[in-house]
Amino acid sequence: MKIAILHNAVADTDSPSDRDVLVQVAAVEAALRTLGHQSRRLPCTLNFELALESLQADRPELIFNLVESLGGSDRLAHLAGVLIEDLDLPYTGTPAAALHLTNNKPLTKARLREAGLPTADWAVTDGPPAALDPPYIIKAIWEHASLGLDDHAVITAGDGALVQGQIASRSRQLGQLCFAERYIDGREFNLSLIATGNGPCVLPPAEIDFSKFPAGKPKIVGYAAKWNEAAFEFENTPRKFDHAAADTPLVDWLRALAVECWDLFGLRGYARVDFRVDRQGQPWILELNANPCLSPDAGFAAALAQANVPLERAIAWIIDDALRPAR
């Protein structure tokens, strides 16, 4: 099969988190070669005419969509899917509309709340004034890769009525629209899912090990934990898959919630759902990651390895799902 690997164009001067897409491209290329497919890279920018001309001339049988951002903004990533859909070509991963929705964290949370699924309280600046008592964490609305997440993002004291001012201040600092979410002091899990002919398969749940964090340090997987190899957080936030027998009911609950998220948002191909579990054992859905990172050192690949699923087989499943009629 002739496959085009569509990805956001990056420059040598871009951040490690942006340039990581090239690591994903290389991993997918190798898997496609092993599977006997022909592939070529197609960098994508907001100049859609270039991508359009290339796709119309080459007319691949499938697009492997690895576009994570466009024009420097994750908010626009779904436009690549819109372009492909306009060409009536099959492509991997979550459809454009669902990708756009899940990339917006407050809108995702609103949809979860409407469906009766557990997600922590939150506040935004573009709605009616609302109080959110500390502790809460301020996050970028659209950006992935934990952009702007550090210890200063966690507000532990103050008047809850001042939350919108805190959001506005952090938004100016980061140059990104932000929102605030109640900080759950507890355990953190992420569950990866991959499509099969029988529906989504939930891969082994990963828990982030914060045991080396000193008292008082917020237990979060921030930007440094993912991208700064010299940082304390990078070395001390390992994933663990060995869960105690006593955690079996909790893990089953998380699995069920992850599948409900998949169905509610119409996810396709592969995804990851992030959770916090509070001291009382209640899980809270933090966010959904449609089309998560496929780099060999990322969480999705780690979950595949725990399930004894080679990346080549996972890529084959993702392709099969892209060619399967929408349900």
C-alpha cells in the first residue's frame, strides 16, 4: 500500500517537544517498511496548497496522520484532518472534529461532565465569574506536551474568588490561553487504547511513580519531566505497570472509564486517557489524548511493550481501523 506520512513541519530551532514528531515519523516509517508498505514523508504547514498539490499528484491510498500542530499552535492540528477529509482519503487516528474537541481541555471536561463521567472542577476566564478554592493547577487550554506545567502552575493558597485573575496572569506569562482545574492530590495513571476489529483494546495501565518527590513538591508530570533530561522530574517520574492485587478493582474501574471516553468522543485508531485518583480512591479524568505520541520512549510504546504488542503490529491495527467504515 502507498502511504503518505503527514506531519507538522519543524525547524532545527524548534523545541524538543516539537521536533519529537520526527522521531515518530521515523518509527512509523520503519514499521511500514517491515509491513511491506511504501511510504513517503509529507511535511505540512498552514500553506495547504503545497500539501494539497502533493496529495493530489501522488494520490496515496492512506494518510498516516502525525500532525500535532500547525503554524505553531496545537489548536490548529485538526485542520490537517479537514484537508484530508475534503480529499476523501482515509487517514489514521481520530477524525478532525473529535480531535478539535479533545484538544480543548475545558470543552472536553464539559462533555465529560454532561455525560456523568468524573472530572475535576475547573474555571475559565471567558465564562461567568466562578470561584475555585486552592489547591488548583493552571494549564494551557490547547497545547500538548505539558507546555507551561511546572511547580508554579499549582496554586496552593489564596482566595478562590481570585482564580480568574490567576488564570489571566498565567496566560500572559505563557502567551497561551489557560484555565484552572482543581488539583487532585493523589495517584496518577494513564491508560492507552488501540482499535481492533472488536472495539478498543485497553493496554496495561501505567502509574507515575512520585515516591522520590520531596514533601511539598507538587506531584505533576510537567514539561521538564518529559523534555529536560537534566531535570529532577525527568529522572524521578518513572512509569510502573506492576499493580498490587488490592488495586485490581481500581484498575478495572479505570479501564471501564477509558472505554467510555473512547465511545463518548468517537475516538479512532489509538488514544490515551489520563487520570488522577484521590486519597479516597475516586478516579478523575484529567484529559484525553487522541493520536498520542508514538515515539519509542513514550508512554504508548511502553504500554504496547507491556502487552507484548510489537509497534509494527500496533501500526497494522491502526491502519486497519483507518480503512474500516466509520461506526
